[in-house]
Amino acid sequence: MADIIVIGAGVLGTSVAYRLALAGAKVTVVEATRVGGGTSGISFAWTNSSNKAPRAYHDLNVSGMKAHAALKEEFGATPWWHGSGRVEWRAPAGQDDQRAKLRRLREWGYAAEWIDARQLLELEPDIDPAAVGDAPIAWYPDDGWLDPVVYAHAMMTAARRLGARLRTQTKASGLVVEGGTVKGLRTEAGEVLGADVVVNCTGRWSNDTIGGTAPNLPLAPTVGFLVFTPPVPASIQRVVATPLCDFRPDGAGRLMVHWGPADAMVTPEITEQPGMAQAADIVDRLTRILPGIAPLKPEAARVTQRPIPKDGLSAIGPVPHLTGYYVMVTHSGATLAPALGAMAADEIVRGRERPELESFRPARFFA
Ligand SMILES: Cc1cc2nc3c(=O)[nH]c(=O)nc-3n(C[C@H](O)[C@H](O)[C@H](O)COP(=O)(O)OP(=O)(O)OC[C@H]3O[C@@H](n4cnc5c(N)ncnc54)[C@H](O)[C@@H]3O)c2cc1C
């Protein structure tokens, strides 16, 4: 059976490592920091296919949602995944789009319905009805969110039980290539690790990782800004999307909050501090929806970057003219990871081309 190195232990790397190990491959995961130490550790991680187009990308995300739900059968319990749905209301200017989106999603067989204010308050009693006003309220019962680091650790633990090795604090610096075929991986410390296949799951670092030894994937990362509250007296159970901000539980009564326009108010170089004005503004927005949690200061603020291939879609598969190299870079990785991990392992170990991945081949960038 093949010797496979997976670089990167985020949600993608650990998912594929688990599936590869389950298929009998000899797997080594090489991770520069720790499991979940990259983008997966700072992600809103809403599992959904709410705004995904074209249809093939929507379907891929639905596969991810189903794969999260199916893990329950495999693992008995999946404490890392919370399939408790999502509620959404919009400002008047966005309501036509919201209606069109809900209609399209229903046509595509996605669970989406309208609820009234009474039903919203049954789901989330801490929301101030005045913050909703007479806005239409959409309910997506199959959406959820992931604790990505808990998930990645669970996948890595399952892979290790099947014999996979994990090397943390080991930074890859390039592939070892002979005659167009990958023979292994070079680490920053100068070590050479032999392998039949190298799977690059290093997200937004995926080009740095290979140091020019394979074609670079064109990426268009975007900056994300997340704010975290201390534990608050509110029983929020699900993802809540509003004109003021989006939020969800983040453990022990904490909430994770995102407001789209604030992404443009930070840069990756900024030193994030809970006292920064952008964080205070976001918490202020939150307290207008949940007045019972005021007064409140942010507990943490974090800036991170989304690993997005240039056309916005996933890049999953080999790159042309290089045997033994497989790339997995995508946004929406929190949603997609369990499905992509299984599909990629199927392709790598069994040599089966998965038709679901046809539109997402890295080769489209190298035509
Ligand atoms: C603000 C924000 C919000 C998001 N919201 C959502 C959402 O709501 N829903 C959703 O589905 N997705 C969301 N995403 C996207 C999702 O988080 C990512 O797609 C996913 O985490 C990517 O996982 P990954 O395993 O590919 O990458 P990562 O988690 O970044 O893992 C890559 C790993 O590679 C390691 N590494 C880097 N360089 C090297 C090297 N040279 N050698 C060895 N290891 C290396 C890193 O340390 C890291 O651990 C969001 C992302 C952000 C930033």
C-alpha cells in the first residue's frame, strides 16, 4: 500500500488522513504548528450551502453537510458538530435577494422555510423582537456549525488509531521530484521524507509549502475578522444571521460574532486586541439584538485569511505533469472537509475519479 504524506493538519488534512488510513494507506501528517493551528482554528465554520453557486458547488457543499451528519453513525457521537439550523433576517434592501435565494434553494431541494416572530422566539428566546421588526425570517433547519479544532483532533486521533503518524512543528519546504514524479517531501530542517504521494492541505500557505517545486495555485485569499464574547447570559443554540451582525455559540456560553463589512476594516498585519474599536462596535451591534447580555466587552478579536482559489471554487486533485502530487485548497472547508476527505482518499488510494470533483480540478488554472 502507498506511502502518503499529508501536509497540513487543519480540517482538510486531518479528514483526508483519516480516510486514507481507513483505506489502508501508510499515512504521515506533517504540520508546521499544531493540529488546527491554521485557518481552521479561526473560522466562523457555519456548515451550509446557502450561497453557493454554481449548482455543482452547491451540491458539493450539500455533500459536506450530509457527511457531517453521517459521521454520527461512524463515531457514535460527534460533539464537534452542531446541526441546530440557522435563522436569518435581512434589512429591507436585502429582502428581495433573500426571497430569491430561499426560492432557489427550495427548488434545489434544500431545507429552507419562512417562520414568524413567535417561532423565532421559540427557537431563540433571547432575541429582542424589536431588532427583527417586521422583516421576513428564514429558517434553514439543516444548517449548523463546526468546532473545527475539536473535529480536526478527532479525525487525527482516528487516523492515528489506524496507524497514521503525526509530526507537528515540522515545516515542509518543498517536494522532492525526480523526472516529473514526486518522491517525497523536504522539511525546513533539511530532512527528506520519502513518499509515493504528497497531499498538500496547507490552505492559504499551499504555495509557500512547495517552495517552487510544483506549479503554484492562483489564490485570492480574503481577510476575516471575528470577535468573541465572554460567557454571556443567553441560550443561543444556532447560527443567527442579521443585518447588524452574524453570531453563533462558541462554547461555555461564549458567542462568536462576524460582521461582513468589518473584514475590510482590518488587515492581516494588524495586532488584534479585544480593546480595538472594530471589536467594540461589533459587540455593540450584538447587544442591540440580545439586550440581556449588555453591558459587555469583547473577550478576544482575531484576524485570519480565507484560503480561496482565484475563481472562488475548490481546487481538489492532481496538477498536470506532476505524478504523485494532490492538492486540496478550498474556502468553506468547515462544511466540505468530511466529504472532500472521503472523495480525495477514494481517488488517491483506489484511483477512482470522483465525478463530484470534475468541476473543481486544479488543472483548470494551468490550461
Ligand atoms: C473568518 C473566516 C470565516 C470562515 N467561515 C466559514 C464558514 O462559515 N463555513 C465554512 O465552511 N468555512 C468557513 N471558512 C473557511 C474554512 O475555515 C477554511 O476553508 C478551512 O478552515 C480550511 O482548512 P484547511 O485544512 O484547508 O486549512 P488550515 O486550517 O489553514 O490548515 C492548513 C495547515 O497547514 C499548516 N501549514 C502551513 N504551512 C505549512 C508547511 N510549510 N508545512 C507544514 N504545515 C504547514 C498550517 O499550520 C495549518 O495547520 C472561514 C474562514 C475564515 C478565515
